[in-house]
Amino acid sequence: MDNQKWRPGEEAPASGTYAAYDANGQCGGAVYLEEGERFPATQHEGSYYEKQD
């Protein structure tokens, strides 16, 4: 399983569902993005996104 992480503002490398996690690893929801769309801003510093299968 690929555990690559993306930060808000980066471009999605592929279309799919991405879950947002805070710095503590707690999931804050998911978003569907098309390839090339930018990850949306989050309300917590240190947040990141991971692709869901």
C-alpha cells in the first residue's frame, strides 16, 4: 500500500478519493478530486491527504 502524503494546495496526481488527516493522524473526512485539481485547505496546521483504495 502506498502511504504517500500530499499537503493542501498540491495537485492531485490521479483522480480518486483522498482522506484528510490532522497532525495527530485523525481523519477529518474525505474529498474526491480529479487529476490536477488542488487539495483543499484544511483548518488544522500540519494536515495532509492520503489516497483511499
